[in-house]
Amino acid sequence: MWRQIQHKNFKKLSDLAQFLELPLEEGGRFPLNVPRRLAEKMEKGNWDDTLLRQFVPLDEERACKAGFTSDPVGDNLAVKGPKLLHKYKGRVLLLATSACAMHCRYCFRQNFGYEKNPGFTEEIAYIRSNPSIHEVILSGGDPLSLSDEKLIGLFQQLDQIQHVKLLRFHTRFPIGIPERITSELVLALKNLRLQPVFVLHINHPREIDLDVIKAVKRLPGPLLCQSVLLKGVNDDFETLKELCLSLVSHGVIPYYLHQLDRVQGAAHFEVPIDKGLFLVDKLRLNLPGYAVPTFVQEVAGEGSKTPLHAVHRFERKNVEAACHDARG
């Protein structure tokens, strides 16, 4: 059923332009891919619609800007197998597929050279031979793009590796095609020795509806959310507050708010870090601590995500100390 729904995604800009009653022109280096249910939430005739901006190629992405690259997070430096990245201690990222339920215009991995051969033989061997690995993160693309049959086969292989304890999913699928959360998938996850963890990618409260909530509540294990701070989408206090409250009221914990990864073509989405710090500080004053995401940036070559509050407060203290010494 969910595959049939996926086949109805908008793939041609001309079709989406007609549906949205906008004079859109073919363009953009990243192919269009928009689930119909998300297109139905877009306000027709409105260039500034917060969902449209995330998924529809606009003129701004054709501009090249210094500092924006094809591999902003250093994925190519961390490749340990055809479909495996090892950036952080104790964790590996398994790129299960290049396919996604949707194409976000700011995707940092839109230029990645995905391995097309099926199977995960080399990746499983690497994980099995490295007892320091306690978590496998399924990403892509979107791992839920794989069929239940292929996913369950992968689960079973990973479940047999005793030093692996956690199986994390990074997915945006449920907001576009919530029907993807099938009974077969849920049952397979519940039968695992491994502890599943789902990290949903949701940027705006309009992406959440009752169908999405019903679907994700069927998933076992912790439910987390990561968002990207995007200009013209969620870079204001009221939107972020509504998003965080909506998430926690449905049992999803806001985990990360990401500073934009500087991929070429996404410069028009970038929000100044100082504004992000201000917004998160204001969230902290108005929401319970568990409803406030950590504001982070992925810096190529670093051993973890960089919490921007800690970095910037450290820098401010150094500046203040230097000023004090100069006065003294």
C-alpha cells in the first residue's frame, strides 16, 4: 500500500506547478520528489509557504556561494565500506539506501556517491570485527525506503552481533507517507534483542498531523526529533515553540536543532548562529527543559556534534577575559 502511495509523489516540476497554481520553472541540481500529502498542505499560489520552500527548487539555489561545498560534513573522509561511515566512537552510520520519501532542498548528502550494489556483506563484517561499536545508525537516503523484507533481513544480521546494543533510525518518511509504518515492520522491531531508537526529521509544526502521530506512536523505543534551522521556514520563536510543544505533547522529544550544513545551493536557508542562539535561549525561558532541543552544528572531522551554546559562551568568556586583561 505505501509503495503505491509513494509512486504518486510529484516528480515533475510542471505537474507540481499546476497543482500549486504557481509559475514554476524547471531548475535545480537536485531532482524534485514531493509526497502528495505534503503538497496538499502547501498553500496554493504562495511562494513563501513554509513547506513549499523546503521541497520546491527556487531560483536562489542556483547561486554559488563561497563556503558552501558538495560535502559540508566530511562524509567522504569517514567512509569505511561501500555503505558505511565511521565518524564517531562507538557508532557507525549505515547508508542503507540512496532513496528517500522526499527530497529536501537543503539535503547535505545530495551529492554523495551512493553504492548501488545490493546487500551489506562488507558493512556487517566491519561491524562484527569492531567490538567498540555499540550502535548502528540506519540512514541514507531514508532507511524506510527499503522494503520490510530487506529491512528485516538487515535487522536479523545486526541482531546477531552481541556488542551492538542500539539500532537507530534517521527518517523523514512518516511525515510524508505515514502508511510506511506497517504492522510487519513494528512486529519485527519488537522482536529484536537490539533496542530501536527513532529520530524523526521534522522542521515545522504543519508537518505534524493525526496520521503522522498515529503512525509514529506504533514504533517501539524512544522517539526523538531533529530539525534544521531554516530561514523562511522555522527561524522565529513562535514556530519553534509550537513545534516543540506539539512534539512533546505526542511523546516525541526534541533532540537537536541543527545549524544548516553548508551544502552548495542551500545558502538562502542559512540563519545566523547568533539568531539561533537567541531563539533557543528564548525557548528555554518558555518551555520545560525536556522540550528544548540542543542547538548543534556538524563540523567535518570533529568527534561529535558541536553544541553551539557551549562553543559561543566559551568564546565570549575568552573575549571578556582578554578585554579585562587589556584594561588591567
